[in-house]
Amino acid sequence: MVGSVIGTGVFALPSALAPYGPIALVAFALVTIGALALAVTFGRLSERVPGSGGPYVYAREAFGEFAGFLTAWSYWITAWAGNAAIAVAWVGYVEVFVNRGHHTGGSIAIALAGLWVPAVVNLTGVRAVGAFQVVTTVLKFLPLAFMGTVGLLFVKSGNFGAFNASGTSALGAVSAAGAIALFSYIGLETASVAAGRVRDPRRNVPRATVYGTLACAAIYLLGTLAVFGTVPHARLGSSTAPFTDAVNTVAGGHWAGDLVAAAAIVSGIGALNGWTLICAEMPMAAARDGLFPAAFTKVRGRAGVPAFGIVSATVLASVLTVVSYTRFTQVFTGIVLLSVLTAAVPYLVAAAAQVLWLVQHGREELDRRRLLRDTTVAVAALAFSYWSIQGSGYQTVYYGLFTILLGIPAYIWLKRPRTRTAGTGVLTEAPSTWTAQAGSAQAGREESRPAAARGARRAGLPTLLRRALTPRHQH
């Protein structure tokens, strides 16, 4: 979970927040509270609704299959589009060592390698994913923890600058900075998405979700505070590698900056590794319920690797990366904001599912203290999700909503009535659910009619013609 949350974004976060001044740390703290509320909510949901799928299964269980489909669709977009964003950002750190001239062809090749190496690791099985994730998480956690502890000893108050440097109101600065900070917590739900592959999920998924979020929060808040206090504010806003600048200030020289770049490379590849698994797990859970194409249910090997989901998501991310790379700044920012929005929608639905369950069953199944605590946390998570959507900006909400609603034609196609004719393997149309319900209602009305009237109706000309034209084996 930590490996999926901490990617390359954390290494650029202080520079993105610098234009707002230290008030951005207040926004970061508020986002952290909201993220913890979501983490606890996902933990409670995973205890009650076990199995892989995370937000999808919670939405389907609470609001039906259409809500489940839109949640899965939105989250699937978040997963593979976010991988493209991570890969593009990851290239910048790799090019500290290779392709220093930033040739476009070389940059694209590096980005594609960053996408496909984790895909190959995932295709070898979930045990390989877990081992790879542990190694990369430890390696990238160390330099971040260094800045969050030792770096605090070198903080100087004069480096912070004006408390609110944005030139806007305090509320506006907090909202704007919070929207940026939210991207750093996307992935807190990943343990619940892969719950079906976790040992003792009722115990381990909630613990991983809450403790993982707490670990990320500590690293983010302390590390960002240390960078704000060790790099002068005037220089921090234009820095492309704020943690590198901060570590160089603490350690002296430039060798430490190379170590931070190496940590960023490890961080990015670890995040891509975790998210590649999530790209396959969510649609596979939906496909098993008939709400995603059946190809997503296909697995290979004894480990049951969802190969189609892994490969298809990596192909989509690769295409998006290649298309966007020539306009890195604009497209990367757009992808990041789109990822935030498409993640906030499943968060909102999951929080709403928890609130609904508490309203319907909380009094019967929970004591008063637990009910009050869970309700407070779930409502806070719901409000935070609304605030996150609002903070994405009008343009992002417009394009994001359009992208999410593109799933409706896909849902219609998936739900088209089909059946397989016995012995031929040919797909033909079958009565839809509405038709079947109408037929059942008609049958009920027929049973309520007198026998003579029913017989007269059955003997009508339309009925006789229909029977004459219908093959005997379908009667």
C-alpha cells in the first residue's frame, strides 16, 4: 500500500506547494485528516464486504450494479492514466544519469521501459509482485525518512517566507494547495482492491490501509516541512528537484542529490509495480459480475495472473505516454488532475456506501460508541471527497465527468441481451430483464383471470399465429 501511494510525486511536491507558502502545510494537514478518514472507512468496508475489488464491490453491494460499473470504470481510468503520469515524471529522474540531452526518442523509450518492466514482474505472479514491492518500498522510504528526521535539524525559519504567499485569501490558498496535495494520497485504497489475494484480509487489509496511510502522512508532512525550512522560499518555487536541493544543503556537495534521484527512480518503479496489479484486479472483479468485458477474467498459470488486464492497461498507459510526451507540462498536469477526479468519485461512492449501511443497520449491529465513531468518520470521508472534486477545478470536472460518462455506452453494450444457442455456439438475442419482468407480470395477470377468459385469450388469433411460427422445442 505504501509502495503504491509513494511514487515520484512526493519528490516534486514541495516545489508545487511552494507558491502558496507555509499555509500549504495547513492544507496538507487537512488533506491528511481526510485521507485518514477514507482509510478507516475502507478498513471498515473491507471487514464487512470481503474480496477483491475495493470501491467497486462496495458500490455494487450498496447501490446496485450500475453504480458498481461506473465506480469500476472511473477507478480503472485512474489506475492506467495515473501510471502514465508516474512514468512521465519518472523519466526526469532517470535522465539525471542517462539521456541527459533529453532527446525525445530516448525519453519515450525510458518511459515505456518504466511501464513494461513492472508489467513483466506482475505477469510472473503475485508473490513476485509482493517481493518486488517490499524491496522498492524500503529503498525509497529511507531517503524520505532521512529528510523527515535529520533534515529537521537544519531547518531555518528565514527560509519559509510569507505564511500565505499566494496573494489570495487563506481559504482559497488552502483549497488550491489541498487539491495538489490530494494526488499524493491516491492509492490508500489499494489494499482493499487486492483483498482477495491477501492472507486473512479481514484483519490485514484494515491494518495495512490505516497504518500505511499514517506512515505516508508522517513522511509527507515531516519531509515537506524539512524541505520548506532548508531551501529558501525564493529558490524552492523554481526547483525541479526540491528534495535533491534539500539533501545537498544538509549533506553538502552534489553527491547526495544523485542518491535522491536514485531513490526517486526506485520510488517510481515501485509505484508502477503496485498500480499495474491494481489495473488488473479492479476490472477482473467487475468482469466476474458481467460488468466488464469477459476477457478481464482470464488468468494464466497456477498463480492466476490476470494477464489480459495487466497487458491492456499497460498498452493504454503506453499510448497515452507516447502521445503526451511532446507536451509534457500541459498534458502531465491534465493527467494528474484527471486522476485526482476519477479517484475522488469512487472514494465518494465508497464513503456513501458506508454511511448507507450505518443508517440501515448500524443501530442493530453496533454499540452506541462504535456507531457514533464510524458515522463521524464516514461523514468526514464523504465531505472530504466532495471537497476534493471541487478542488480539482471547473475544467477538470468538465472533462472528467465527460470521461466517466463515456462508460455508459460501454455498460449498454455489456448488458445487451445475448444467449448461446445449444450445440451451435452462435450468440443470439435473449429476452432482456425488462422483457422477462413484463412477461412475469403478464403471467400473473393471466392467472388472476377466470379460466374461461384465460382460455379465450389463449385461443386468440395472435396466439395461434405465434405458436405456428415458433419451433416446437421452444414451447
